[in-house]
Amino acid sequence: MASPIASALASKLCDPSEPVFLYGTVPPLEGTTDEKVEEQAASFAKKMAGLSVDGFIVYDIQEEKGRTPEPRPFAFRKMMEPSGYAGLLQKKSGKGVVLYKCVAEHSVGNFEGWADAAVNTHGLKCFNLVGGATSSVTYTGPTMDEAAKVMTARGAKLGGVTIAERHTKKCNEHTTVMRKQNMGMKWFISQAIYDDKQMVNFINDYGALCKSESKAPVKMILTFAPCGREKTMKFIDWLGVVVPPETRSAILDAENKAATSVNLLCDMLRNIIKETAGSGVPLGVSVESVSIFKDEVAATDDLFRRSQAIILDSMGLGWSVRWGWLAPKKDEKKKEVVQMIGVAVAAAAAGFVGGRRLSSA
């Protein structure tokens, strides 16, 4: 049975009146001991306590053979099956998790067993279903429609992935999203964005389609990931993300590449909000680091805070920085008696605190 924490995130994802703010991560490597897995979940949850996140995304990392002939810039390392880690992260953090699931790698019967465990054992409720990496490979798993029926029968709430680059090539991403919406998907999370114009075109076309069919648009969660070096940029290219030449040059020629990428991504978010204001499509934000380099991870945290402020400002919602004094645990060897941390929280206006609407009681 899904936990109340997971159900709360599901409600927020499905509510078009509220923004949602997510932070993406990956499960530990396959073969990691249970003790280390628990330590990693606890460490990540503690780090995220300094950010006003509504929930997390845990990705289902696949090797994606056949998707592109280009070599993978970062060597593929197989991760543990992510549902157990996602459930553990929910417990450690007190925040719901959206679990990405590649349905193509299972037989139909095996997928049903996986779904039972994910919902009933690990307490998950929010899932982003994705298909195979390429149409050139024959997969053994259920179709997207079959997988959606399996999950909804177990009370799960479903989202999907949207890729603006596909819309630029085929001009049909809005109809693909509508088809998936009709099969029960309640939100969509984008691929990492480095070309805001492509996303603007897709969102406006999707909004127009919803109006023409008299359907309420579902939430589009915009994903951003900083880039602090050329190798990371090559990986972003490998993922299929389009980076305009002027954006690429601005980042790679900068002295502080990660900070420059954050500034540019924030500008892109502002432009997407401005240029899609009449579409009627509700927006959210997710951030992720596509590498393990410290400067890019730190930039991801900064990007989260700034993108959250941009969304809240665009909706006319007040926010503030709240400072608190936290004493270190006794078993932590620190010279400081106390440490002061700043936590950006949504506040005041419209009864929002930390991105959540407060009751009037």
C-alpha cells in the first residue's frame, strides 16, 4: 500500500493550481550492501533538508544500447533496481518519490510482480513510465498502454516523459502527450532543457490542442541540469539534448562554466514562463546533476533555489529565506558547536510555505 507521503506528492503533481519542485537522483550501484544503501539514502535526505523540495525523482538508469552510434562519454555502470531505494528515500526524507520505470525490459508477468512490490512493499505511488530507448530494438516488455493498466489497477498515479526535440523534428509531441494523457498519465517531466524555444513551441501547441478538445492540460515539469565542463556537455549531447551553438559557446568559454550554465538556464525558464503564459499549461520544475563533479552538484542546488523563486514570483506568490540554528549530532566530529543554515522556503502569499498550501485552520 502506498504511503501517505507518496499520496501527498501524487496529489500535488495532479493539482494544476500548485507548482511542484522536484530533485532528481539515481540509485546506488548494483552490488552495494544494504548498509551502504541505507547510508546513501540517509546522507542524501540530510543534504536535501536544506532545500524546499516537494519530492524526489529516482531514475531507472539503462545502458540504452542502439539509441545512438556515438560512444557514451561516461562509462555505463549498472545501478541497483531502483524501487527499493526509492521507498527507502521516502522513509528517510519524509518526501514522496517519483520513480522512473523502463517498462521495456520486463516480460508482462514479471512486470506485474514488480508493480506489486513497488506499490505494496516499497510504498510508492508516483511512477513515470518510459519505453525502450530505440525503435530499432525488439523489447520483451509490455506496451506503454499495458503497463499503464497494470499500474493503475494497483492504485498508482502515472506520469510520462516529454521531449521537445521530438516536437521540433516531427511536430507531433503534443498529440503523443495527449494520447498518453488519455491512457491515464497525470503529468509529464521533460528531458533536460537547453533550448527554451523548442519547449515554448511544444507547450503552446499542447495547450492549443487541449483547448480544441476541451480538455484540461496536465502539468509539465521542466527539467534543468547544469554543465560545468566539456565532458558533461558531450554527455548532454549524447542524451539527445539540443544545445544551440551560442549557448554551448557561452558555457564552455566561461571562466566559471557551471555558474554560467545556471544563469542561462534561469533565463530560459523565465522565457518559457513568459512565452507560454497564454497556453493554460501548468508548470513545475525538476533539477538534476548528470555528473558527480562537485561543482556541478553544487550548481544543481543553486539552480533549484533560483528556479523555485522564479516560478513562485511568476505566480505572484511570496517567498523568503528563513534562517535556523541546528546543533550537530554528538557523534559527528565537528569543531563548531552549532551550524547555521539558510533554507529558502515559499512563504506567506496565498498560504504557501515550502511550496505547500496551508489550510486555514
